[in-house]
Amino acid sequence: MSQIETGLELTIEKLWENKKYNTLRDVMSTMQAANIAYVLSVLPDNAIAPLFRLLPKELAADTFVEMEADMQEKLIKSFSDTELKNVLGELYMDDAVDLVEEMPANVVRRILAQADPEMRNSINELLKYPEDSAGSIMTTEFVGLRADMTVAEALREIRLTGTDKETCNTCYIIDKDRTLMGAVSLRTIVMAQDDQEMKDLMEDNVISVTTMEDQETVARMFSTYDLNVMPVVDGENRMIGIVTVDDAIDVMEEEATEDISKMAAVTPNDKPYLKTGVLEIYKNRIPWLLLLMLSATFTGMIITGFEHTLSASIILTAAIPMLMDTGGNCGSQASVTVIRSLSLDELHFSDITKVWWKESRVAVMCGITLAVFNFVKLLIQYSSFPNYVMASATICITLALTVVLAKLVGCTLPMVAQKLGFDPAVMASPFITTIVDALSLLLFCTIAGMLMPGLV
Amino acid sequence: MSQIETGLELTIEKLWENKKYNTLRDVMSTMQAANIAYVLSVLPDNAIAPLFRLLPKELAADTFVEMEADMQEKLIKSFSDTELKNVLGELYMDDAVDLVEEMPANVVRRILAQADPEMRNSINELLKYPEDSAGSIMTTEFVGLRADMTVAEALREIRLTGTDKETCNTCYIIDKDRTLMGAVSLRTIVMAQDDQEMKDLMEDNVISVTTMEDQETVARMFSTYDLNVMPVVDGENRMIGIVTVDDAIDVMEEEATEDISKMAAVTPNDKPYLKTGVLEIYKNRIPWLLLLMLSATFTGMIITGFEHTLSASIILTAAIPMLMDTGGNCGSQASVTVIRSLSLDELHFSDITKVWWKESRVAVMCGITLAVFNFVKLLIQYSSFPNYVMASATICITLALTVVLAKLVGCTLPMVAQKLGFDPAVMASPFITTIVDALSLLLFCTIAGMLMPGLV
């Protein structure tokens, strides 16, 4: 929730405490549903149901949709059967399905009992679509017109059936067996002559998706084609429903959050942070931490094998954190850039040689810059230590090579992961860091062996 | 670009080589503008302008808008003045402004010369709004109606002026000095009786933003309030333009990409990866790498001071990468989760004690789990080394404390950064890792000194 009028929570709480119900009704009627839902969420629990009852019917339903699941549950438990029936009657089908998906079983039973038979059937139909499919986010309420309807007939149909539909801005032309023929905007209908027919006005080149399409692909198409609504068809091109842009936006935000979570080695979770339990957060994080910790066993083994050199030159040991962090940072710069481009569909596996060529040049430039800076720094910092020139050279040559390796590993792994059908977002900083750590330590040993043979 | 019909590029290229211009015109007329722009982008340069000329006027303009800036520039250079005038005449004002912002100066001069005087004035007006403001992404083309218009009059006005507007689905009621009074949807107008007046149909509680509002806030409001279009007003509530949902979606994607870039210590860049030059990528990455590398000087100094202990027990040295990586991973799990919640406006600075309490409990659970696993692993792995029990205990106690520290630092810094007016996304993995590295090494020295006093 955001952009809340500051202080309105306090006004409403005060009005509530002073039992100014008429004023409350008037104030809340001027507010946006999302804001009312927010204000109710910060008020004492016993105020929610009575305040909700003050809202006009339609605003009440809109507010209900904007609430978090736990508040919806509390409210439903306080509803009489008639109240529940009223709220359900005002919901769009996709919101009703969301509600059923999020409530516990006993609440779902009450909802289904109070929904009218038509809604109950639709809910059951929609629940069959797999999670994350177009079918699971669509609504079945759209305006369908016939190709031979005139503008006058179409307007009559829209006036008759349009009130309950989520949108009338785009109407769909379907034939007798519900095959999708085309789309026509309300604006086109309004602009046309009364006797023109839909088949002459409609756009017949309509972008549609099937019910089983991945919701992320659907959301991406809204952005690519600048859509406000998208028709959803079954395998035989029969029109089943529509996805509206507000639901596509929710999917985009969800998917971006998922990518970001995976990049930080956290199992994604669609609940807001403050509403997520400690145990759940722990479960989302600990497997990755364990896996990454155990894979650090390799770096430990490399260091153990490198014992004599390290104990002979503390300068080398002291450089380990810098080498590892710089390698990790370089790798994650490359991997995260590539992951984001993949998920925006700007980059495909076929571009891999272009990516290598670009990253190699960037890597050489970064590697040389960092190595030169660091060499000067080390010479000044350690001038009183034995072997400091060769140790500094060892560190900086390793550094430059690590940067190149890290960038190449960082850009390659996400692309390969996607090619193999995994989510590239998992191949971000934490995994890249672990791999690059081991590689850079191996390089470090090898180069030290060549430049400082006396120590090994 | 995405969801491209596979192989259509090849068909079009072949038709082009065989000079089948009529067929090409027919095929391209059935395609979506975004797809034509994509196909043109992969065809040879000399095919672009001739193919573009085959497109019907309106589709040509839509395709032009979907192109990348470098292709638009090539195309404009090949246009005659009349062709340029035609394309400009079909553009919506916000697309024209985007074009002017992206083209080099000599192309801009040609564009302004060919734009009609009204468009030239609007472009110049719109260019004055700061980048990233609502004014910079709005269009001035909306349908304005008067409060005393009847439905019949309103429909007449919409038919008269609606053709050139980006959307008619929502019309705005403005008074004589253009003050925003309310909004009415085309659907409501169509559903109403011919003699009803706008003032009785309009929603007078309209969400609007001022021209100077940050575009990220505007995009967030689209998501919070499920909007398709948002009116933009000046400081005196006079209506200046509208932002449409497609532009809001572009802003959301841009902002998510920016956040993700910053989290990986890369300066954000709004060009697609493959279109960004090597030098530019280098410049976006190297300052952060240098800064982070130099700040690793501290970890180096800590290790130097810790020399005797480390050279006496290789087990301790071998644990450094594991400690640092685990600390970094724990910190970035917490920081990235908090950063995303902040940018979705689900979390505010006032929640900081809740966040601490939650993260402390998660951290203790993660810390204990990791320490126990690792202790068992170390006892088995190093059973032949001297002092292996105390060394393992030192490592695992440090590990548990590092996890707790990392989680607390990770959740606190982004919140403090936002409170101080900085972008919290910068406080992600790389910075957290650098800070946590130093803290965990200090802990390591201290605990080794307490548990293995003989070594120090």
C-alpha cells in the first residue's frame, strides 16, 4: 500500500472512538478502496467489521479485494451468511477465485455455500487451471459480440450485459461455437455509424494466449504489445476469458520479486515480508546457506594444500579476502546483467558468442585497471615486508586473471541454465561467488608457485 | 522483443530478395507493430527503409514507435521531408517527445522543422519537464468534457475529437480554466441516458498527480489503485495531460532493472545489454569494483595483525573463505529481501524494530544450524590435525555470531539508507559483504584469542 493520505488513519480512528458513524460513512465514501483497506489494516481489530459495514455495497467489495488475506479471513468469519453473499455477488470472477485459493478449507466451504450456483461452477472451473497459468489469472466475464451485429445492436448488447463485466473497453467477436474471430474497441463502436457491422469494424489480427500459457509470458506480452486486455482461448481457439492489465502488472511485480529473491539465494515467497513467519523465512533461506557453506569445503581444501606458501608470506594470506570479494563482485555484475536481460527477453542463448566477446573485452579492461591500482597500493603498503614485490606481482596477476574468469563464468552460467530449462536467476552472485572463489584460489597457488618458487 | 512468430524473419527476407512487394505488403499488414519492428531489426540494413515504406500509414507509425533508437535514426536519415512529416503526424505526443530526447542534435533539428507548429510547441513544452517526472512521460492528448454536457453532447465531442487521442476509455471533466473536476468512463457514458449530464455521471474523487511527481511513484500508483490511465495536473490542479498504463509498465520495468543493477554494484543503464558499448559497460562497473577492492584493505590489515595465529593453525586460514562467503550470503539474503519490500512500499523505516526482531530470530536459527553442521564436518575432516577441536570450535562460534551480525547489518543498512534519502538498492550484497567480511574477521581473531590462547 502506498500514497496514503497522511493522518487519515488517525481521523478515522478518532471518529470511530467518538461513534460518529454518519461522518465516517461520508468520509470513507470519498476514499479509494486501496486506501480504506490500508486504514482498516492499522485500526484495532474490533473496528474492522463495523467500519466495513458502513461502506456502500460496491466500494465494500472493492475494498475487500484490496485487503490482505488474513484480514479477509477475519472479516468473513464475522460476516452473516447474507453479508457474505452480498460481497461475493459484487466480486469479479478472478477475485473470487483468488479468495478461494487463499482461504483455509472451512472458510472456502462457507464461501462456496453462499456463492450462487453459476459463480460456484465458474470458480470450480477456474480452480482447475494450474497455478501460474493464464487460466489461473483470467476472468470469464467479457463482452462477446457476433460478427453480423450492427453498431446499434452491439451497443444494445453492451448496455444489457456490460454492467457485470470487468471491462467493456474491448469487446470480442465470437462465432456460434465461441471461436475467437476478432476484437473491437468500445471507442471504435462509438465512432462508427449505427448500421455498420462488427465484421467490418473488428481487428481480426488479435493476439491471444491459451489457458495453459505461463503467466510470465502473458505479462511480458502486455509489455511488448502495449495491451490493456488479452483474450484467453482453449486449444480449439474458443474464447474462455480475458486477462486485464492490472492482473498482468501484479504478475510482473511478483516475477521481479521472485528473480530478485533467487539472485540472493532465497526461495521466493509471495507474502509481504512483515506477514511472513520466522519459521517460513528460515526455511526459505537455510537450504541455500547450507549448500553454499558445504561447497566452500573446496576452497578450504585448496588453502590447506597451499599451507607452506601462505605461512611463508602473510601478504598472500592477507590478499585472499580481496581476491575473493573482487572475483565475486565481477562475476555477479556480469551474471545479474545477463539474468535481467534474459528475463526481459532482450537476450537469447543464440547470442552467447556476442556476450562472450563483449564480456571478455570489459573483463580485460576491468582486470588491468584493478591490477594496476592494487599493485601500486600493495607496493606502498607492504614495502617493509620480505619478498613484497614478487608477492604483490603474484596477487595482481591473479587478480587480473580472476576478473576475466569471473566475468566469463558470470555471463555463461545463467545462459546455460536457461538453455537447460532451469531458472537463470539462481545462477547469480552466491553460486558464481562460490565457483569463482575456488577458481581464483587455484590460480593463486599456481601463479605463486611460478613467481615465488622458493616458498612452495 | 518477444513472442515472435518463428521463421517469419526468413519468410520476409526471402520475399524481399525475390522482390514480392505486394505479398510483403499483405503479410506485414497482418502483423503486430512490435513484431514488424523486430523483423526489420534482423534484416539487412538496405531492406529496412523500402520495407517500411510498404506499410500502411498508421501501422508504419506504430512500428516506428516500437523500434530501437539506432534504427529510428537510420530510418529518419533515409526519409524525405514529406515522409518524415507523415510519420510525425501519426505519432502521439509522448512518443514524439521520446524520439526527440533520443535522437542526436542534427536529427532533432530536422524533426522539429517538419513537425507542425502545434506539435513543435507541445514538444518544446514537454521537454521542459525533468527526466523521471510525470510530466516527462505524459501525453497531452486526452478527451476533455464540460460538466454540463449531456450524454448526447459528450458522444458528439468524443466522435469529433477522439480519433487523435491516445485513449477515450476515460474522459475528463474540466471547467473553463481547465481545472480537473472529475472523470467519466466511456462505458458509463454509453450505458447512460442521452439527456443525463456529465456532472451526474462523473466520479469526482479522481486520483491525479502533478507534473513534477516522480515517475516511480506514478507507476506504483497504477499498481496500487489498478488504474489504466492517470490524469496529470499542474500546481493549480489544472489538467495538463495523462499517463497511460503502457508507459507506467515501462517505468516499472526500468525501475526494477535499476534496482537489480544497483544490487549487483553496477551503475544502471537504460539501453539493452547487446546495444551497450564495451566502454560504457566498463564505466558502469569499474568505479564500484575499485571502491570495493580498496575497502578490502581493512580485511587485509586484520589478517596481517592475526599472522601468528593463522600460521600456527592452517585450519583457521582454510576457514576464512567459508566464513566470508556465508556471512556475505546471509547478509545479502536479509538486505535484498528488505530492499525489495521497501521498493514495493510494503515496509517503512518505522517498522525497523519489527524487522530487527524478525531477523534476529531467523539469524539465531540459521546461525545455530550452520554452526552445528559445520562443526561435525570439521571434526571429521581435520581429525588428524593438531588442536583440531578448539580450532573447529573457534570457527563455528565465529560462524554463528557472523550470521547474526550479517543478518542485522543486512536488514538495517538499506532502511537507514532510505531514511537518509539514498537509494536502498545500493546497500545490497557487495557493500554488505565488504562490511561483514571485516566484522567476521575481527570476531575470528577475538574468539581464537580466547579459545586458543597458546597460539596468539
